[in-house]
Amino acid sequence: MADLIQRQREISALLQQQNYEAAVQALQPLNYADQARLIQQFPIEDQIELLSGLAHQGLVFEFFPFELQRQLISRYPLRLQIELFDDMHSDDATDLYKSLTDAEQDRIYQQLDQDTQEHLKALSAYAEESAGAIMSSDYVSMPADFTMQQAIEALRHEAHDRETLYLIYVTNDQSQLEGVISLRQILQADRDARIQQVMTKDVVTGWIDEDQESIARKLAEYDFMALPIVDHALRLMGIVTYDDAMDVVQAETTEDFLKASAVSTEPGMSIKKAPILKLYQKRVFWLVILVFGSLLSGLGISYYEDIIAAHIVLVFFLPLLVGSGGNAGSQSATLMVRALATGDVNIRDWFYLLGRETLVALCLGGTMAIAVSILGYYRGDAIVALVLALSMMGIVLLGCLIGMSLPFVLNKLKLDPASASAPLVTSICDATGVVVYLMIASQLLNL
Amino acid sequence: MADLIQRQREISALLQQQNYEAAVQALQPLNYADQARLIQQFPIEDQIELLSGLAHQGLVFEFFPFELQRQLISRYPLRLQIELFDDMHSDDATDLYKSLTDAEQDRIYQQLDQDTQEHLKALSAYAEESAGAIMSSDYVSMPADFTMQQAIEALRHEAHDRETLYLIYVTNDQSQLEGVISLRQILQADRDARIQQVMTKDVVTGWIDEDQESIARKLAEYDFMALPIVDHALRLMGIVTYDDAMDVVQAETTEDFLKASAVSTEPGMSIKKAPILKLYQKRVFWLVILVFGSLLSGLGISYYEDIIAAHIVLVFFLPLLVGSGGNAGSQSATLMVRALATGDVNIRDWFYLLGRETLVALCLGGTMAIAVSILGYYRGDAIVALVLALSMMGIVLLGCLIGMSLPFVLNKLKLDPASASAPLVTSICDATGVVVYLMIASQLLNL
């Protein structure tokens, strides 16, 4: 890290002397990610000089945060834009290309490599968040009858923008995937053996229209470096690499995380850098929606005003009872949302899980009921203690069942189960809690 | 997937005929993860036969869920235990070894390869959740003066349990890391060039005592396949690979996620399979703690009983006002916890973020104040509307500031900021909300 700061000073000095060639030389030994980090710091004119000077400007530019790529690309000269698109990996190039206006797309497209044009056209067509939208077409493939010697020779001349040389895919003349062989296998097999004798034929693949989260999960489960993506005729269409899978997991998790506390999300939004108004806008929607939940609780309370007035001790316990239901419900909802996201449970498991949840909720409710009835006896009498114990039991049970079911219901309604946020569950449980508590109280206390 | 089920039937039939050799043959073409998945399904006697027959039984056994590895290993015959430990990658072997009882460790240790013994002794010593505890010592290293031709020759004979052949580390005679070269660079450089001419000298490394989360973040940021881990004398100690980093991210995220709704966690706990009592135990702690928060709200309400009795309309709005503060506060806390976890913000940014949060909170509070004052005017009068608007403003502002600060305070107290769960924030905000609302009401309505 210290080195990086020193390097930055050095390059900065060279740029001030307009010695661009030496500045590029000083960048060269760094890895792409660090090159990107340094270049970002300089004014746009210097960025243009540095990127233009580098051999693999596209591979460096990929490491700029996506928001920054979008802002900068149209401010660069057209020549550099073309160089960047031709040099970038096809998946990153496609994401950036799709963010341009139609006019910008048209201006660039005609001047790109034929290869880049084809990749962009093919990859732009896939649905957001599908395997097709995150895959890259820069994989290496070889015929099955190559010998190991031939394979190594071929790999020596593969282009620098291949995502990986370490997994080589074998296809037949209908482009159908027949096998995969790793460079490790190639190196360690006999030089005259043929690929078909060594390759793995039982290849784990992803479908072109499969959800990106499911692709990322498969990669993590098998510890593969890349997953080949096929269409429904089993033709090889592209690959998704482990680093893209990590990005998907990171993005999806942040989304789920924020949804869990009722914040709408946007990929890559930084709470440090996003404009105040955007943060406001991402939060106000759910806050206003949740007001309606609270109004229901209010209505419940007004309906039972008389019983409250007659037994004012009930108000003291209201937040405790109602809050416990909301808390237990939030726990259930989060456990469920996370288990659905990691693939630990499946929508079909609902009935089985409902049974288990009922048992857990009875234990939790029982414990809480004992605690609260002691308090109730101390501050009120035996009847109050009974009211509290019964209410606590019912409220916690209901809370857990609501919390556990909401993600499933949302899923059935084709909504994201992660929208079953703690605040949403809490406000639903609050309203039911008020009614349960005051109903039980009015029955028992008016005996 | 369909193939896998068919394969399972086939192997199952062979096992019933006690034709173990053919059963192993049928497993052989599958990848390690699928082999592991199938073997798990069979009774332990068959597992022993199948694992003993496979060439790389350790690499397959690594794909068993860790809980299962722990349960099974001591039930396998000693000979198989030894084979497994010798064959596994050193990081996985160490995790499993540490889970054995002292007696079991002693019995196995003496019979292991010398190589395995050294790895186990060295790796067992590192602190949990540090780079040392997750790294593997199965990396490939070479002298800097090897030619590319020599490097390729050496790689042909590297053992099968090396984590990767694709990144080769170069050390000097004090074991200090001098550079790294990828197999891609080796293949594509001139055959007579020497490693030192081609290798990257500016190597990104992790420290042996660095937190595992920070290691995983570095790997994701640079898109590296592996990160070399060095001690404070810059000696190369091991590597952490991308698949281990993915596991770390997954585990840490689930932990944060469950903490966010006040569930205590345990690595690898499945809500589908964990015993009911364990689920109960992980949830009851926080539910009981949160009762105290609710009791504070209850106390607040009893203190202002008179003003409530005089203006019963206030009760109707109580859940709405108090709930909105809790909701806004949960949003702030989650945004902050997640931003700290992904490295978007830093503890030092607190003061800056507090300023931004105040602005966002004023906008949110303002919007909610307008909404609630209209309701208040409709159900009460102008004074009630004013009370509600002021209270809402104050409650939302306080809620946001509490939600944003709690993770920082926990961090300062050396606690995990992720413990600033939505239910905890909600129950603190509820108590302050009750006081703010009823204090403002008692001031203005008694004018």
C-alpha cells in the first residue's frame, strides 16, 4: 500500500512534466486493479494519456467502478472508446455498452472489431440477471482430437483477453459441449495423448436463462473456476468465471440485506457517495407504506379504549407484548429469507418448516410467557398474570408463523421473498399483537 | 442432475452385489463434488469401501459438509482416516484435525506422512478467523532462475494435492516472497526466458494475522485466483484460494444477516436440519434482552398516564409515531452495518456520515411529519396536528441518529457492529419515541 502512494507521487510528477511515456512505464509493473486505482485519481486529460499508452487499457478500465466507467466513457475521445471496447472482456464490455445512449452506441459500433461486434450483439440480448447477461464469450475451445502437445502449442498463442487458459472446452461440430479439460490435466498427461482420452465428459453446466444467483451458487458448491453456459440445444454459449460469481453474490447479498430493513436498493449504491436525495428516495417509500401498518395498530387500540381505561396496567405491558411478537417474527422472516437465498431451504419445504417453526415458537412463547407473567403478578394480580401469559404465547406464536410465511407468500405472488423485511413483519405483528392482547384481556378481565 | 440419480441407482445396485470395484469404477468419471454427494447417501460400510477405492479420497471427502466430516471421520477405520488426512488439502485437513479429541489426534498423528504432520502442526497454531487459519500450505514455488521450459517440466510432476498449478510463487533463500508468475505467463513467454525476467515483482499479499474477511475482500477486489500470505518478516507462509474466500464471504454474510434480526449464529447451522432446541437457544437470548427495551417504553407510557387519559386521541397515533422512528432507525443501522462489512465506509467516517444522515433524516422526518399532521388535523385539531408533526420530526431524526451511531459505538466497545440489529434499534427507538412524543404533547396540550 505504501508502495502505491509512492508510485502515485512519481507518476503525478511525470504527468506534470507532460512526460506521458515515462508515466505509462511507471504504471506498467502494477497489476490491473492497482493501475485502475491510480489512474482514477488523475484528471481526465491525464487518464486519457495513461489509458491510451497502456497495452491492455480495456483490462485496466474494467477495474474502474461501474458507475465511474459510465461517467467517463463518453467523455473520452472516440478512438480511446473503441480501443477500450475492443480490449475489454466481452461481459464487461456488454454491460458498459448497454449503459450508453442509442446515439452513442451507433457511433461506436461500426468502428469496433468484427469479433467485438458479434459478442456485443449476442450478449446484449439476454435478460438481466440471467446467466446470459453475466457470461463472457472469451473462452478457449479446442477439437477433441488435439494431442496435449498441440494443445499447449495452441494455448501459447491464445489472445490476452481470454478469461482463462486454465479450462479448455471441447465442442462438436454443432457447437455442443462434449467435455472440458484443465490445463493441469493437459500438462500432466502424456504428450501424445489426445484430449478426448483425458477430458472430463460429465460436465456441470448452467443454462443460458438460469438465474445469476443459481449460477453463482453452483460455482461455489463445486469450487470450479468457471462454469460453461449452454442453451437448450446444449450448445456452448459462454462461461461465467469465479470472480463474476463473487460479484454476483456480493451484489445480491447487499440487496437482500437492505431489503431486510425496508430500504429499496440499486446495484452499487454507496451510502458514502450517493446523493442525499437518492438516499431519501430509497428509504421514504417503505417508511410511508409502513405507516398504514401502524395505523392498524392504532385502530386496534382505539377499539379497545374502554378496557384500557378500566385497567390502565395493561398499557404498561403493551409495548412489551407487541414488541416481542414483532421481534420473534423478524427472526423467523430473516432465517427464512437467508435460507431461501443460500439454497438451504426450498419453497416446497414450507409445510415441513411450518411444523418445526410451530415447535420453536411454542418454546420461545413459553419462556417469554413465564417471564412476563411473573412481572404481571408483581405489578397486577393473578388474573393479569394469566392474561399476559396467554397473550404472550399467542402473540409469539402468531408472530413466528407470520414471519415464516410472509417470504413464501411473497414468492408465490412472484415478488422477492427478501421484501419480507423486519420492519414490515414488525408492523404486521404489532397490529395482530394489539388485537390478540386486548381481546384476551377483555374476555378475562370482564369475567 | 438426472444423470446423477441414474448413476446413484447403478452404484447402489453394484453395492448390493458387493461388487465394490465396479462401484468405484462407476464413480470415477464424476467430479469430486458429485462423488462426495453420492457417497454421502450410502451407509457407512459402503462409504468406507468407496472412499478406500478412490485414488483421491481426501479431495472427495473435503466436499462433505464439515459437520458430516466430523461425525464420520472417527467412525472410519484408522487406515482410512490416515489416507484421508494425507490426501486432503492442508487447510481442510487442519480444520478437521482440530475438531478431533486429543486422544484421536494422538492416535492418528504418528502415522501420517511427515509432510502432513508438518502442515498440521504449523497450521493448527493460528488464531481462528485469521488468514493463517484458512490458508493452505499446498502451493507451488520455484527458484527465480528457472527457464520457462524447466518450469513446465517441474509442473508436470507436481503433486495432485497442490491447490493450484496456475500461480507459482518465487522465494529467496530466506523464504521471502520475491515474485509471482502465472502459468499463462510461463506458457506464453519465450521458452528460454527465466522466471525472474517475466514474473510480477509487485505482489499483493495478505498478512498471516489479517482477518479472514479482509483477505476475502482483497481477493474479490483484485479478482486474483489466490492470495499469498506472508508473516511479518515477509516470508511466504501459505496461500488462500478464491474458493475459500467465497466460503468466508458466504459464512460471514449469513452471520451478519442473522445478527441483523437478533438471532445468534453458529457457522453452518441449517434451519432445516438443526435441532429444534438449538434453534430455540439461538433466538431466545435476544428476545429476552429486548424485553428490557420494551419495559422502558412501558415505563415511559405509565409516567405520562395522565396526559394520555386527558387526550385519548394520542394513543391512536402512538404506534405510528413510535414505529416510524424504529423503522427509520433500522434502515440507518442496516445501511451502516452493511457498508462497514463491504468496506464501503470506515469507522473514521463516522462524523462525516453523521452529517449526511442528519440531512437525510430531516427530509424523511419532514415528509412523514406532513403526512401525519394531516391525519392529526382530521382526527383531532390544529394543536394535535402540530404535536404530531413536531414529534414525528424529532422521533425520526433521533431514530436515524441512534441507528447510525449504534454500529459505531459497538465497534468502539470491541463488539461486532452487526449486533446493531433491527429489533435492538427498534426497541431503543421505541422507548425514546414514547418519551419524545408524550413530552411534546404534555408541553403543547397543557398550554
